[in-house]
Amino acid sequence: MEHTPIVHEGTAIVLVENHADFMEAVAQLGKSTELALDLEFDQNRFSYGFTLCLIQVTDGSGTCYIIDPFKIENLEPLYELFASPAITKIIHHANNDILLLDKLGCKIKGVMDTDVAAKILNYERSSLATVMKEEFGIEVDKSQQSSNWNKRPLNEDQLRYAAIDVIYLHRVKQRLVEKVQEAGRLPWLEEENLLLERLFYAEPENPHLRLRSAYQLNLYQQFILKELFRFRDSIGQKFDKPAAYIIANDALVELANNPNTDIHEWLNHTKGLHAGLKKPANEKLLIEALERAKKEAKEQNISHDYAENRFQRPLRTPETEQRKEALTQVQKKIVEKYGEFASRLIITQSLITEYSQTGKLRCTKQYGMDILLETATEEGIELPTPTLKKSKLEE
């Protein structure tokens, strides 16, 4: 390795920036049956899109590799290790890491999420810093948490921060798993980890409707908003800037609400716009996008009416209230038995609401369903036979 490694508490932090060093690191990591893993990424904060910026991985034997994906052309040899079920991957709060890896073509297996383990143990706050302080009395420096990981070169503080996210994970995993086992909740952890492995990346459906106030627009205005959203995204990609930096969300909704506005005036009197958008060429593109959207809306005869269900409220009847009360009583007993924060893994407000409204009890986890039924039986509360459904993480 070319760089003199930084050392943190006996662990050498090695930056990997070329193919030879990368293959050497992969060969070393491939000898282990347990790897600690973390990713640094940018998700529309400093640049456009969901971008992998760093991979931190260690086998716990004294070296932490910081792999720079901007410098390594083919990460497939490392992805093969991540996809191997024979190698446990210890990750703290794995959701976004797994989604990004899936987006990049890597289907990770053998996940052990220490954040989930902390939640199972009823941690109110389950961040790695909190767990380290609670379990080992170690204060973790989070001063680089808001770093722009796209920038190069990386400084020593950034490398140390990135490494700290993994060099303690073997110890954390051992401590927390022992406690989970002592609590008799190991099946919870095993099922939660399997659910995480099923995560897959998908672009959100109708992302324009997720903008604040979008549902206050009529159908015609929402059609215009969708086209403006696409235009903004294309300019964000062109500038390599988050789309919301090009046109702020509120400004985009405002334009959709008033699609006949004078664009030149709007560009020069609206806050939250990227300066590059005001250049004549880009102003012309915006005008064309808006005119095209209005033309297509007319051709498709898009209504100016409002969506019927935009302010739909939950139905309240004696039956829905009775079902809500029954399941809320079960929830209270689960909280008493397992703790407020661990209980959120078992029963959620959305589950209660769905049961209240539909009379159907659809659980996302087998262990949660078992606890739910067991508690209801103990309380003499009759529930319908539940079914297992995909969790929101999988949808």
C-alpha cells in the first residue's frame, strides 16, 4: 500500500486507491468469515443522485481498508464477498447501505445489523455513538458526520471518522448478540436480518406528489408538476447538483400552481433557484418544458378538478373504534413486557390503523405475529388469524 497508514487504537487505517492494492485487500478480507462494513455516500446532498463515495471494511485483525470507489474501476471482486452468505457482514443501521449496494448490482447476504440488535434491547437511541458510550464508555467523534464525501483528496480526520464506523463493530456485535441471546430474543434478530437482506432499490412512484402541498393542486396542476419535476431532475443531473438546489420544492409547486406565469420574471424574482437556471439557454429549456406540459395536458384532456381522495380521513364507526381499542390494549401489554422501543419492532401504529379500518391483521414478521397472538390470548382479546405481508422496507 502506498500510503503510510493512520493508526487508531491499534488498527491501521489504509486508503485503497488503485487496482493492485484493492485486489490485495480483497484477498485478505476473503480469508475471514466475519467482516465489519460501512459505506459513505451522498444522497442528493452535495451532488446529483445516490452516490457511493467510500467503502470501509475490516476483518477485525488490525487493518481497516478505506476503499475509494472513485479510483477503483471494478468493485465486483469485493461485491462477491458481500454476496457470500458464508461471510457475516456486521453493519450498523444497514438499510441505506443495502439499498445502495442493490442499486449498484450487489445483493448482500449474511447481514448482522447491530442497530437492530440495540433496538431489540430497547435502546431509546441506537446510533453507534450511543451504543459505544453505553456499552464500552467510549466517546465517538462525529465531527465529520456532515462531510462532503465526494471531495478529494480526503483528509486524515475524514479517514479516521470513516474507519471508526467499522473498527468497533466486531466488539459491538459480540456484546449485543450476547445480550440479545440472554434476553431470549435471538430469533427476533435473525428474522430482522433476513428481512434486511430482502431489501431492493426502486425509484419512488410519483415522487412529485411527495412534495409539500402537491396534493393541494388540482389534477391539471399535478400533471404540470410532474413534467416540471422531470425537467428539474434533468438539469440537476446536467449540473451534478441535487435537484432541489436547481429549483426549491416550494418554488416548483408554486410554478405548477401558476403555469401561465411569465418565466423570465419568475426566474428573477423567485428564491431558491440555482444561478445557472437563469442563463438564457436554460431559461429557454424551462419555457419549452412548461409549454410542452401544458400542450400534453390539453391533448390528454386532463381535468382541472381535484382528486376525490386528497383529504380522505379514516373511517370512524363503532366497529373500527372497537378494533382499535382491542389492538391498542395488546400494544400496551407488549410495551410493558418488552419495553417501549423494542415493542415498535413488533406492533406499530400503522398496523393498528390498518386493522381498525379493514378488520384484517397483516404482520410483517413471524416473531411479531407470534408475540401479538400470545399477548392477545393472555389478555382474553380475540383477534382474527393474521397473515404475513411484505414489510415497507421490501415494497
